[in-house]
Amino acid sequence: MSSIRRILWARRIPTGDGDLVADVVFPPGHDETTGPLPTLVARTPYGRQSFLREVWLRLVDRGYVLVACDLRGRGDSDGRFAPWQRDTGDGVTVIEWAAAQPWSDGRVGTIGGSYDGLTQWWAAAGRPAPLRCIVPMAVGVRGRPGGRPFMDTGIPWQYWMWWFALTAGRTRQDVTAPAWGRHWAHRPLRTFHEAVGFPTAAWPDYVEGRIDCLGPGWRLSEEELAAVDLPALIVLGWWDDLTTLETWQALQAGPHAANKHLLVGAWDHVGNIVPRARLGGEDVSAGSLDPLAVVGEFLDRHLKGGTVPELPRARMWHSGANRWEDLAGYPGGTGERVLHLALDESGSGVLRRDASGPDTTDEWLHDAADPVATLTPLDAFAWSDPPHDQRYLEARPDVRVYTSAPLTAPVTVSGRGRFELSVSADAADADVFAWITDVHPDGRSMLPAGFELEGRRLSVRNGPRPEPLTDGEVVRVGVDAQWLHHTFAAGHRIRVLISSAFTPTCAPATGSDAHWADQEHGRPFAVRVHHGPTHPSTVHLPLQ
Amino acid sequence: MRFLDEYGVDVRFDEAIAGSDGCRLSVNMFRPNGIRPSATVIVWTPFGNGRSTPLGPSPVPSLGSPRHCRRLAAAAQVTVVSVDIRGRGDSDGEFVPFVHEQADADAVVTALAGHPWCAGPVVVMGQGYGAACAVAAARNATGLVTAAFLISPPGGPGEVFPGRDGVRRADLLVWRHLMAGRHPLPTGFADWAEVLTRPWQEQEHGLGHENLGWADFGATAAGLPGDAPLPVPVTILTGWWDPACRPSWALARSCPDAELVVGPWTAYAARHPSQHVGGIDWGPGSVVDPLELQVDLLHRASEPARRTRVFVTGDNAWHDLPRTPSTVEWTLRPSSSRGAWTTAGDGQLADTAGTGADEFTSDLADPVPAQPSLGQAVSPSAPAQLDLTFVDGRHDVLVYTSAPLPAPRLVLGELTLELDADSDSPAEALWVASVEDVFPGGTASLHLALGVAAVRPGERKAVLRLGPIGHRFLPGHRVRLRLAATCAPLFRPADHVPAREQRRVHHAGTALRLPEVVR
């Protein structure tokens, strides 16, 4: 059979408000006169030709026609791109158009990751009749209950300007061209897009709160998620967008949980397509597989029927234990271990199971002009690979470290940890970030999951309405930790890192209570974590 | 976190400029940080000015790519603006080849002249299609444009687009496919061998397009600016095996203030320097970085052009030439006694004319290949082959070879072939001629020039313009002329041509004329 694939280029799909443009790819030996075949639809802002890579065409070769479509205002499609704004109508139109073509058997599945996963959720919300299954990879769509901006953390992400630059104009831009380094410290951030050289980027919409990650234009409501009765395969890597697992949690709790499946491996955002053997300086090859082969099995079952076996509910890479597990559900944690943050006699941070001990305080100087910064290269942001070993961050005086004693028996954490922290600052506002590492006997402090980490802006500790800090006030804040399915082996130690900044992803707090986009760097100020009976700080780990 | 700012250049991406009818065109701007730019460079590109990778492996970024603009802005301390032409990259509107470029180019220059990032004289640049836009701007916006830098300017209709001397280029279907959307479309999915051998009317469909404008391609080429003189200093870069060599040569001759650089390059190598071109190592001295020429032009904007520099093959060295080299006509005429089929025939080139004729049968189903494979036709970065021995054994190629030369002879300028030939076809007859240097021993040859003509039914005479060469035939080397009726997939066969036709070349009326430099 010839390896030449028939492609119908730039087919125009009328919407009643301009045309959308798609390429139609047939498997070898097929063309528009043969078939009909089950059909895959991908909708992307990154250029529809991105689906003509060999990795995606392997799915086509399983016997599908692929319709790869530019989103409205992107590539050759008409109109203007509205990032992070649900385009359910366009999604339904493309799916129905594809299913109505003579080469389609009327059964449609959708594929793609990240934004291309988001567009699947948006289309599914419109319940197009031909849609039989979806494979939204590496993206979350479940809103968070607190009502705060920026994924309910209150902390704006400077990273998004990089993404808005990537998707400025109609085609994918060369984001290595701007001098990101020189401009990353630009203030006020309201004009960041101008400074960095993308005046037409959607940054002002983010600044003004018109669009937001997991915001109203992005998320699906709990009711909409519960109503998704289609089979869905959720794919994710541990060093990836972990908000995806909140979406999974909602699906698993919904009325159609039985046809939802989860695949989580040892890869990062781009690794959902082709995982890398080394990640963050760590050999993760044992935890990688061929995700698109799993996707192919899922599509075969739901678009071709027959005898293709069902995937397990959750196929997870169990880090630390270093094995794949097929689970009846995730998370599997039923218990909880609470560890208390404290200082020992030498002043070193420790994690203890008992709450007794004196009241102590850990203080550092937060400087927005010299914030905690990961080794993320700015010109390759989302595709970069900063070290998993966090010791380069721990060496900073503004990253505080709390470490357990070596474990005498393995501890398996399955689910999402949570911090309850007592914090104060010599400023009207500040941020706090906290995350968990696994300290190996040789001293490596390895990040078991997470790329973007979460924190909490102190002024929104009680809800979306800002409440500036007053003099020396100690406040209690909850901060989500990473989702994990991880075993801390005997001899290892559990470590918690706490900081007041996490750049370049997040814009560092300046201590001001002005709008974040109007602030200058300001002067350094002290931030404290409190421990002990009066102002306890704890980490809560869901145990399996 | 990496903070290195290696160029010190500010950028402004997707800035809106109004095209000639108000259509939103998108430009990217690059300005050295903290320095008032000494000039403004405007570069036109049809491949998307935001593309993050060069087209093909190359140490030198493509003209108009972000990497190129950043380097040029930093190196010359100028503002560089790269323009997405209408319907390409981030620009609105529909791309119809050649139609909007003249008016849009004028509008872009006028709009940018008043932009706060732009200062100093305006210098326009482009390569290939982009060079046509730059030529259009330089010719019309006279008061604003002060200089031009062109790589492979395609000249007017009948030079490169839509074909040559009345013969359509079949391989431009690949280019048209590449240009069929805002992103360059991939070329790796089609069975080009199958598509390009279909009747041209069926090729669009065979390729998977609904309407590529392939039928109208010839008509729209009338919008090309041609090779009328430019009123500003111009630097032109081309290569001997660049299809735009002939129009580049002509444009340089017509302009009062032109610097012409012709290297041992294909069109791709003129854009992406390499010392290995066509299977030959031309030596490190053959390599010219276009960026250096651009900076040089910007630094001497008000000075007159200096010279014509050509890389003389055979010598394999650069020569500075006078504007009009003094040459005499060296004429070689074909003859044969047994027949000139294949290199095993006895076709000869000599000072005296033969009196006979050579015949051959041309089979449309088995055309003479332009290259051993389709690589060059499908991808400009594919290796070219300059040794034409792969057609040595074909009976549909007439081969005429001179005796070994007793002394070196330097040829510099355009070759022409006066052809006296006929065909039994009721349709137009294509004639393709190539000239080579045959190395001593005859096992290797170097392709120098190619010409084509369409002879109407009933007519016998044609003059084939083979374009310029700069070549020294060394002692012991021989000159070879090949004649054929097809050259696939470079030239499209004439419509209604029969499957097989009988061709005849008359020796007495046929002459190859080479301009030889007088000592």
C-alpha cells in the first residue's frame, strides 16, 4: 500500500459568519471517493498543519479521515481570533460538516491537546449529534469554587503574555525573537505587551479581567461537565497542567463516570504527544509510553466498535514506586497524614507529625526585583525543561525548606495535598507558594509532579474581595499542593518548599494593594511563615 | 531563567499597515534598542514574516525571517520591517500572485515613512517573489526609497513566472501549492511524480486543491514589475543556476547604479550560502553572506555602486568586471555524420557549419528529465546535480561536442542559440538546449546554461536565450550542446502535443553564440 496520503487542502466550511478552513487527510489507499470512514476532528489555533506531523498521522493510518481545522481568525480561517472564549458554535459546525461529507460514516471523534483539547470541551458542550468520543489532552476546564481570578489563586501569571505573543496575529509567531529577558522586569505590567513587542496580543484582555484561565469564557459549568455523556479519554503528564485532574475529578463524580478514562504518565506538556526519556535532568523513560497508541485504541473502540477492549478507568504512572498501575479510580487516597511545619533547635525547618512545640517564625526578605526564579528559558517557555532537582532554588534565602526525618516505611500519597499556612508580611499584600519534593538519600530534592505551581495572594485569602494586610497581622491561607500518585520510599524524606514568588510563570507581588498591572517593583519587605500552637502551618497529604 | 539579550533589538510584531485599498497588512518591526536608527529597511516576504524556522537547513536565516531582521537591525543599526504580503502570514486579504503587490508596496513604503519607529532613508529588500515587491516599491516610491537589495529578482513575465520565453514552468505548481494559504503548505504529502505527469488541467485536483488559480497563473503574472531601470542604487545577488539569473543580469545592466554579484549558486544557495553546490566543492572563498552585502549597501547608501562581481566557474575565483565587458562572438555550429544521438554519437561543435540534419523521436510518456530525481522540483533545498551525464544514454537528446580546446577561453555574458529545426507535430514544438563544459576524459561535465523556446507549427527558426554564464573553458576541456524536446518537470509540454513526434535539427541554420572576453 502506498504511503502517500490523499489530502484535500483548504476546504472551506461555511458558518454563516465567514468560513473556517480545514485540511482533510485520508489514510493510505483511501480518498474522497472511497469509504466512508469514521472521522477525527482537530481544531487548533496553532496552525492546522501541526496535525500533519507523522505522530498524528499514525491515527489516520488506523483508518480515519482527519479534519484539521484552523480556529476562527487563525491561519486561513476568516474572522478574528478570540482567545479563551468558548467557540461552541464553530465546533459544532465543523463536526456536523465533517459528518455530512460523503467520505465520513457520520461518526466523529475529536483529538488534540492543550488549547486543542479546550476546543474539544467547548464543542462537546454543544452536544453535536455526530460526536461519539473526545480525547482532550492536558487541559482543565473545571472552574474553581472560590471565585478569585487567576485560577482562584489571586496571583496573575506573566507567562500568559508569552502565550498571547505566540498566538498574536493570524499565524504562530516566533516567540524567540523578542528580548524577553530584558523586558520580563518591565513595569507596569499593563504595558508589558507593548514593551515586549506584541501590541496586538490579547494581554490587555487578561489585565482587565475580560479573559482568564478557567474564567467564564474558558470553563465548563459543573452541570455541563456532568452532562457530558460521551466517552472521554483524559491524557496528562505529571509535569504538566495539573488542573486537568480537577476536571477528571468532576467527571469521575458525575453520572457518566463509567465511560471516562484517564492516562497519566511521566511526561510534560509536549510529552503528551511524544514523551521524552529525560525530563528535568531525570531519567523518566520507565514512566513513558506511546500516548497516541493508547488514544488509537480508545478511538477504535468508540468509533469502530467491534471487539476492541475497553481501557482501564485510570492508567497511572506511580512515581516513586516506578510502575504503571491500572486503577478503578483516581485519586485512591482514603486517609490523610498531617505534617506540621516547625523549626528545630538549630533553626532548620522540619516536618513533624506532632503538633507540640514552641511558637516559631521563619522570616525572609521578598524582593520583587529579584524574585525566586526557576531555570525556565523565556524564549521556549512552555516547551522548556527546568530541573526537577529543586536544590538550586533551595539555595536561595527566600525559599524556605521544611524536611521530614528519613521515612522508616514507604508513604504513598494519592491525590492532591493541601497546605494550611499561617503567614504575615510587612506589606499590604504578598504571595505565598508551597510545593512538595521527594528528598532522596543522596540529597536530591526531586519534584514528583507539577510545572506551574500554585500559591495564594494573601489579600484574597477569604474570597475574591481584596482585604489588605494590616500591621503584622498573621493570616491563615490555604494553598493547593501538587496532585500526586507517588510513593516516598523508605529512607527518603518529604520536603516542603515555601516562597513568596515563583517566576517567570507568576508576576511577583510588590507589596502594594494597587491593581497588579499598575504596580512598580517597590522595596523589599519581610514575609514570615509561623509555626506552633498559636499560628500553625501544616501540610495535608492524602494517603493511599 | 535566561536573560541574555544577544542583539539588543526591540521588536514590534503584527503592526497594522493599510494596504492600497485599506486592507490590513501585517508587518514585524525590529529596532536597535536605545539608538536612533540610521535608516529603515523594508523587506517583503511571502513565506510569513513570523516564521520561526528558516526554510531548510542553513546557517544563514532567510531574508525577512525574524532571525534575519534581528541580525540586520543589530549589525547595521537600522530599523528593519518585514512585510507579510496580502493574504499571507498575518496579513488580511487574499493572495493572488502578482496582482496587488505594486499598489501594496507603494502603500507600505508611504505608511512606514511616517511611522515613529522608522527614520532615515528607506532601503527596500526582498528575495524571489519578495524581490518583485521591492522592485515595485523602488520604482514607484521614488522620493522615499533610496536603495534596494535584491536576491533573485524574477524580472517580468516570461523570465521566471509563469515560465520562460513563452513556455510554462510545470514545476511552479509546487510553488503555487506552497503559497496556497497563510502558512506555507507542506510539499511532502503529494506524489509529485504522478501529479506533474498529469495533464496540467487535472493537476490541481490531483493535488487535492479545489481552486489553486493554476489556469489563471499566466494571466496574473502580467503584474510583475519587469526589468526596467531602477532610479536608486541597487545590489543584486544571484547564482549561475538560479532561474532568476537572466533577469537579474538584465536588471543590473539596465540600472544606472547597480552592484551585481553572481556566485556559483542555485536559487537556494543564493539565499543560503554553501560552498558545496550542485555536487561540487567551490571552495570556501565562494561563500558570500548576504547580510554582509546588505550592511555594506546601507553604509554606502549615497555612494555609487562599485562593480559587478562574478564567480568565474572554471577559474573558480571571483572576478571584478567592468560594467560592460569587452567581448567578441564565438560561434560554434553543429554537425554529425552518423548521428548525434547520445554521447556515443558523432555530433560535433565546430567553427564551420554542417550541412545535414539529425532526427529523433520524442515520447511524451518518457520525457527527458531535468534532474535525476524530482528533489529539486519539489524542494529548493534539495541537492542539485550539475553533471548531466544522467541523460548521456538517451536517444531523444542530441549531443554535439567540440574538440578539446587548445587554449583557455573565457566566456562572459548571455549565450544564444539560433535554431533551425522542425517537427511533425501539429502543435507547438518545445526545444530545450543546454550548454556544458566537458572535462578531459569525458566522464564528467558541468552544466552551464539552459534555454527553451516554443516553435509554432510550420515554423523552423527560433532563437533560444540561454542566459548569462561566467566560465573559463580550460585547455583540454570541450564545449557541449544538448538539444531535446522535453525537460520534465521543468517545462510544461505544449497543449495538444501528440504522444510521439519526430524532430529534426538542421545543422546549417543552427549556431551557438558565446560572448568571449577579449584579452
